[in-house]
Amino acid sequence: KDSVGLVSDRTILAHHPFVDDVDKELEQMKEQKQEEVPAYPPGVFPQHDNGQPQEPVNSNEKS
């Protein structure tokens, strides 16, 4: 934990005693992160540009 933000994830993993294959571990971490991100349906969050609302993403959405 002390090295996070100071050195790359690859370097941390390369020196971790539980990790034998850094590339494989990075791929597993990437997949895990994607699984943890909730999937929101289109239009849930309005799109903004410089504080000005843009056109709705779908026709059912009102600005």
C-alpha cells in the first residue's frame, strides 16, 4: 500500500511474493475492475458540455 501512487502497478506486482506472472495478474485485475463497475442503462446520466445540457441521449429523456 505504501508504494501505490509512487511506482507503477506493474512494478508493485513484479515484487509481490504471491505474483508469478505480472501480465496475467494485470489482466485479471483489469477484468475484476470491469466486473465491479455497475452497468447503467443509456440516458441515466444527462450529458453536459461546459455546464450546458446537450440533446437527450434517447427520445424518452427530457432535459
